[in-house]
Amino acid sequence: MLENFLNQFWPATVDGLSLGAIYALVALGYTMVYGVLRLINFAHSEVFMVGTVAALFTLTTLGVSGQLGGVALIGMLLFIAVVAIVASGVTAVGLEYIAYRPLRKRGGSRLAALISAIGASLFLQQLFALLVIPGLFNLPQEGGRLPVQAPGWVLRSDVISIGDFIVRNDKLLVVVAAVVMMVALDQFVERTKLGRGIRATAQSPENAVLMGVNIDRIITATFAIGGAMAGVAAALYLMRFEETNYFVGFLLGIKAFTAAVLGGIGNLRGALLGGLVLGLIEMYGSAIFGSEWQHVVAFVVLVLVLMFRPTGILGESLQQARA
Amino acid sequence: MRHRTIVRLGAALAAASLALTACGGGEEQGGAAGGASPGAAGTVKIGLMGDLTGENSGIVIPLRNAAQLAFEEYNATNPATKIEMVEYDSQGVPEQATALAQQAINTDKIVGLIGPAFSGESRQVGPILEEGMIPSVTASATNPGLAENGWKYWHRIVGNDNSQGSAVAEYMTRALGTKKAFVIHDNQEYSKGVADVVNQTLGGSGVTIETDVIDPQGSDYASTVNKVKAAAPDAIFYGGYYAQAGRLLKQLRDGGVEATFLSGDGSLDDGLAKGAGGTNADGAIVSCPCLIDPTGKAGPASKKLADAYKAKFNSETAIYSGEGYDAATAFIEAVKAGKTDTASINEYLKTIDIPGVTKQIKFAENGEPATSDVYVYLFEGPSYSLLGNTKEAEKPAA
């Protein structure tokens, strides 16, 4: 057991970080919406799924056939990321307008919004399985539930190779991109006017209104930003795994939500930390106990952390962030 | 899926006409048949259950097609009693399968069932069929435990996982010279069953084995890849279905693992090559207790089915189409012999002994087929071809 852990330590670390980086980007969507609305947007997993489908459709439409490496890979990744950001962002904002805003305007309880979120999630999954995926990729209708593969477009090569510590280009890109997006978002919330509006709404919606903040606009922006981050995650996911399906968001969404809670829900930096920690725990746990224990180990650690730090590792939330 | 809609509609009509005629005490059957064939004793319904639209439907569609072909050929001879095939799309989910089985017995009044296609759903549906006294012939559920329930109405026309697992393990040691193996499965009933037998048989011949388990819903198999890399085996056996097998194989090859990849019948689909991407699946060897023979080299019956299948569906015969055809033939022979109720059909299946496409259609006391051989297939490009019987096939040229 311990021997397994030791001889797989470096590969597990690299894979854990690259897995965790995707969790972290998706976790941002959960954490931002929660910070502002106190709502767990369970349909966020489908926001991610829509992004992967849009990115995959772009790849097949462009007819990318050769394997790309280096600058070409980064360029193509940026391009599909832009498409995925738009698709995911529009989906997230659409969800807010259709599934949440009407409930809020009529004074629906938070529980009603939660049910609405679950409904929207199932609706999107089945819509994609039955219509969108078969339609976009020219599959027979029963093919909508099968995984759809991208053409092999990523040329994988080792960027760093020191003994056991081998970092492949795609894994490195995932982590770097996630950290860059994270820092950019953090600065955005800290420094811009819109960011101040988001923080103000998170602290106290009533007072924010009195101070002239347009709350509806802030909420729309929050969903759009969360969706955009899921779009980035979707593009990275497609680079790593080169396939998607209608159900791809489900497990990943649960894990991202877990990462958000682990890091401290409502806290942007917590989402990054939670994602990376969760990814590492899963990979270390798999190395020690076997891959079938991956989820068990992850959730045991979550429970332990919450027992001692009920607000997550960082705890401090978006509302308490220094102005 | 126009066809299925029609069948469903037919089933609904039949149910409606039953309800109507029940009051008048008129004939009970004939509504769905459209009232053709005058003077006919009517129509009996044979169900077909399996994953027709789900993730692993690629394994079930060919057997559905072949069964449909068999029934259509039979109905075209204008027999006294026609057979209507009613489809039940369980998506391979046991909970859905049990609900559909109740519907099949109580509402649709089927007299026999082809399927369920997978072992997990078979285990759940078996007791329901037993209670409803519905004879079943599965063409693809290969879990050995199914034969040990003492079910009197259950049969299969395909060799079980024990026969497959031990045959492929022997092939690994004999033809491939495997000394160090890595056995992976996805913890589903079928997958674990076949992987366990491979494990035991390899262990019995002194092969060093390491194991791991993957999550079929997961997408990142990095931890498994790391374990395989650390173990550096000559061969990897994966017990599971093609969607995950393709994903796993891709990540293994991307991770630089070169070892020969083997798997069982659940992975025998072009989807494996598609999922693995590029040329990753080239050289993968997949075993199956089924005979897939689109060129008809195994014999004239095989050739005849391949041609008819191609003419009707514009595609080659694939996994379990021969077995699906044989399962349908078993019921057709029963109906031909004038058996149209569940009890007499079941009695007939005990005595049936006729040549089928894949093997002699003959069942042992416990419902298992009387004979079974295991074949290995080699992936090359987007598809696979027959390598031969595990007892004789050699290592493919690199």
C-alpha cells in the first residue's frame, strides 16, 4: 500500500493537480452564484456539458485533423475556449432568466429554486441526449447517449521529465490555464466596478440596492462569469480527454461542488484551493487504496474537514472579502 | 427509430382491442396483426429486451436486428400462427427492465422473451419471468451465476463468462506468452465476473497479476494508468464494456503504456476503436463466446444470415447477431411445432435439437447451451476481424 503510494507519488501529484484544476474552474460557478444568491445552482454541471459540446462541435466543424502541439495547440485551445465560454455563458444566463429569476420575482423560497435547478439540469441532459447531440454530430437518435469523440487533435509530449516527475504538455496547460483564469477573476472582483457590485450584493443585497447597485444586472453578470469559467474548463477537458457525452457534467459537477464546499463555499480562492486539494486527495487515495476507493476517500476527507472547519478550508466568503 | 414506434403503437392497439373485446367475449387476438391472414390461429408475441438506445446499445442492436430478420422471414412464409416481436428498451438498467418485464407479462401477454441482453438486468428480471412462467432465451447475458438459480424458464444460447474468461486467459499464456498481467474491471456484475475468472486462470498458470478497478461513469483514469505504468505488464485484460474500454485504452496509450490490450465480449464493438481514437486500438485483442462472421467463412448458415442481414439493414452482421437469430429460431421452431402458450413452448425448448447459425440449438438441463466455443478478434483500423478459436489462434503479427 505505502509502497504503491511512494512509487506513484509524482505521477499522482501531476494528475491530481490537473484533475483538480478542472474541478476548480467548475467550482467557481457554484461558489459565485452561492455567494451572491445563496443558491446551489445544480444545473451548473450542464453549463459545463454545453461548453464541451460546443467546443467539440467547433473542432469537428473546423475539420481539425492533424495533431497540434506547441503554439498551434495553445491557439486552437484559445479558440475553442472562446466558443465554449460563449456557449456556457449564454446557457448560464439563460438558466437564470428562465429557471431562477421568475421564482425570485414572485418571492419563491430557496427550496423552490433548488428544485428548479435540478429540473433544469435533467431537462438539459435529456435535451442534449435526444436532440442536440444527434443533431450536431449527425448521429442516429439512439446515438445521443453514446460518447462523442473529437478528432485526435492534441499532440501530447513531455514538457518536463525528471526521473519519475514527468509533466505532459496537456496536463501542464490545464493547471496553468486554471491558475491564470483564477487570478484574473480574483483581480476582476477585487478591482473593477462590477466586481465591487458583486461583493456588495453578496454582503447585503438590501444595502447594495440603496447604494445604487442594479442587483439584477449583478446577478446576470455573476451567472455569466460562472458560466464562462465552466466554458474554460470545458475546453480544457476536451483537450485532456477528447470526448464528451450528455452526462459528462454529472460526476464532475458533484466533485466541483464538493471542491467549492471543501475550500469554503462563496470564496473564490477557496474554490481553487478546494479543487486542487480534492484532485490530489483522489489521486493519492487511488494510489494507496486502489482506484475504486477514489470517491470514498474524497468524501471521507470532505467530512473530516467540515467536522473541524464547518466553513471549509479558507472559510472566509465572498461577502467578507475586504473591499 | 420508426420501427419501434410502430411496434409500441401496435402493442398499445393490441392492449386496447383486448380491453374492448373482453366485454364482448370475442376473440382475444388479432388486433395487432391488422386482421390479415384469414383463418389464422392469430399472432403470438415474443418480447425482446435490452439496451436499445443507451450507452451500450451497440451490443444489443445487432441481435435485435437479427431476431427481427428471423421473425420476418418466418412470417413471410404465411404460417398458421404469426409472430410479432415486441421491443422493450431497458437501457440496460435493472430497475427499468423489471418494470418493462411486468408490462410485457401483464399488459402485452408475451409468450416468450429474447433477453434481457445484459446479466445485471437478467438477474432482476429472472424471478419475474419465472413467476409469470415466461420462457426466455438470452443471446448475450453471459454471467455464469444466472444458470445457478434453478430457473425453469430461463435459457441462453451463448457460452458464459467462465468459459470465456478461462479460454482467453489460456490464450494469453499459450499464444501471447504472458508472464505479467494487469487485470482491470469496472465493478459491474458482468465485468467483475469475467475479470475474476481471467485472474484465477492466469494465477493458476503462474502469471504475476496486479489489479485495479475503474469507475464506469468517471472520465479520468489517470490513477489506473499510473498503476499500470508502475507494474509494467506484458498484457492488460479489461473486463467491461466498449465505451469505457475505449476511454481507458486511449488514456493508457496517451500515457505511454504499450502492453497488449485484451478485453471480453462487452468491448467487441467498433466503438472501442472510436473511443480509443487514432490508431490506439490497433492490435487490441477481444474475446467473445460469440461467432461474428460477416464473410461467412464459418459455414453456409453463417453466410446466408450475413447476406440477408446486409440486404435488409445495409450493414454487416455484428456481435451476437448470430446468437440473436438462433434465439429467435428457437421460438420460431416452437411455434411451428404448434406450441403457442408459455408452458408448451418451455417444454419444447427442453427437447429442441436443431442446427443453428452459431451452434447446435440445444439446451442443457440448467438452460445453458449444450456446446460453446470462444473466439478471439483482432482490432485493426476502425474495426475488427476474426482471429480464430482461442484453442488454435496464434499471436497476431505485430
